[in-house]
Amino acid sequence: MLFTTEEYAARLAAVRLRMAEQGLSALLVTDPANIYYLTGYNAWSFYTPQLVFVPAEGDMILFSRQMDASGAFRTSWLAPESIVGYPESYVHRPHIHPFDWVAFALRERHLIAPAAKGCVGLEMDSHFFAPKAYRALVNAIPEWTLVDSFELVNWVRSIKSPAEIQLMHKAAVITNSAMAAAEEAIRPGARKCDIAAAITEAQIRGTEEFGGDYTAIVPLLPTGESADTPHLTWSEDRLEEGEPVVVELAGAYQRYHVPLNRTFSLGEPSAELSRLADATGEGLNAMLDVIRADVPVREVAAVWNRTIFEYGYEKDSRLGYSIGVGFPPDWGERTISIRSEEESILAENMTFHLICGMWMDNYGYGLSESIRVTATGVETFTTYKRGLLPINS
């Protein structure tokens, strides 16, 4: 197992404590990151319906497609009798759904009635919980009162254990290598697809001591005037002299992610881009200076807002988000966001991607750090140089 039996038991206990506080007698977990967090199960099987049934008492049960369930024991710590596969005949059928079969399997195991004593939580905002899946459960188990769990497991994940922090440190080594590969590949005339290929090779190759995982998000490469738009990927177009290149990527190890964003300049940057880079850098430093355990998240956002306002800038989008385990299509945990409206309080061993993307008209600048909150301050996972980074052609 990747983690000790005691750590997995502590995770389940923390989930059940939150379940009790929310009045849940059972929880259905469909987010692959949460399934991994609770059971260790790790495979590219989330494109078909799967879930973990978490009762208030007793063993969890992992339900997945039969061909996946037969090998799930190779990554999961669950006992074989707690891994159940539904028949292939239920996959991608128009009038039946795998959760029809799962509901009957739960009924055969006499698990429906005990869960009916309270509400049953669903991950209503999971990327992999479709309306058809919800309808199947509603129709097949009328005894249950199904309610939103409000990212219950995600919130348990927000504070990392020492073992998780160590995995993120390894991911950070890969992050640095991948960004160095990007910098090496960025040259006037280089195809964007070749830069993405260099990044991806570094992400997967890792180091001589440990290899890397596939990442939850592909390399992002807004360039030139399109740097005013985030989340663009790549094309076969070639880079031109004078263009800025914004690179956002992550290193991943054992599904734990450490993202990083940097901006490179092919030639002399414009005065407006240089000024934006200065403001963004000061804003990031101001946030790093204030972050520590017991600080309200909104204070971190306030420091940023005051800093960039002195330059005449404003930023509407959030400034960061909680990170850790990640599966496609996102490496964020969908819990705490760094913004003025956030009510959360920072705690030791929370981990965040502080993303200071500034998207203006026809130009933009990206800068980020992945960090761990400590009792007295902040630890940055990566060591990559900051600022508007020149590329010498």
C-alpha cells in the first residue's frame, strides 16, 4: 500500500465524522480522486460509472465495471469481497445504467434499509456523476433521501498528512524538470506542439530515482496576443520573435500534483508587459508574506488586491485553490479558493496553487507557486526562478 493501514483508517474516520455532522447514514463517492484517497484504487476506468459505497458502519464497497473490478485489488487495499464488478452488458446502454445493477447489489447485501435511517450523500458536483446516474439511483432506491454531500471527502483531503507532503515534494522535483524542459524548447521558430511534447516527456520520465504520472491537465501554452486568454493548449504554429509564452504545467507523483506557471519572453518585452510582471510579482510576494496557519483566506486576497491596485490593476478571478490528489480534468480539490469572499481559515499542511494570472487586452502574464501552509509561514514546493524570463535565441 502507498500509505499505512493507520492512515487509511484515519481518512475513513474523518469522513465518517463529517457524515455524522451532516446527518448522513451513507455516502456514495464517485470522484476518482476521492475514490483513490479512500481506497487506493488507481486506474483509467473513470470514463465508465463507478462508486464507493461508504456506510456509517461496516466495510466500504467499490463498484466498477467487471473488467476493472477484477484487477482493482492490484492498487486498492480493500478486501476482494469489497470490490464488486457490474456486468459488461450494462456498459453504454441507452435504457439501462450500471447503477441500476449496483442498487440491486446493495439491496441483496441488505444495505439499503440501514442507509435509509438518515440521508444518503451524493457528490453532486463530481465530474463523473451524470444526471442519468442520479436518475438510476432515485428510481432504483426510493427508500433513500439523496442529498448533496457538498464535497465532503474533498474537505477532508484539504489538510495533508506528512506522508502526502512527501509525495508532493517528489512531484515538485518533476515540476521543476518539466518547466526546465519547456524553457529549453522555447525558441523562435519552435512549434508549440514540440514544446508540449518536451514538457510531457519530462513529466512522465521523472527522475532516475522515481518516475512521473500523467497529469490531470495537459500543458497550457498561451502565446503572443493569445496570452490574454488562460487555459489554451497548443497547436502546430511556430513561435515568433518578440512573443511572450505563458507555460502552466504540473509534476505529478502517485497522483499528487504540484502545478507551476511561468512566463517567458522571446526578445525584448513591451513596457506594459514588464510593468504587469512587476506588479504580479509584488502581489505574489505579498501573499507569501502573510500566509500562515490561522490566517483568514480573505486576508491573503486582500493583500494581493491592495498591492496590484497601487499599480492600477484589478483581478476578478480567484488567486489560488487547494491542491493534492488529481485526476482529469482538474488538479484542484474544489474546496478552498483564495478570494475575498472565502470564509475558510488557513491551517497547517493545507496546500495551494497560488495562481497570479493577469489577462489583459492582447497580452497577459502568468506567475504561480504551489505552497504548503506552515504554523509560522509558508513553504514553496518548487524552486524555479520567477519574473519575466528571457529566452536567448
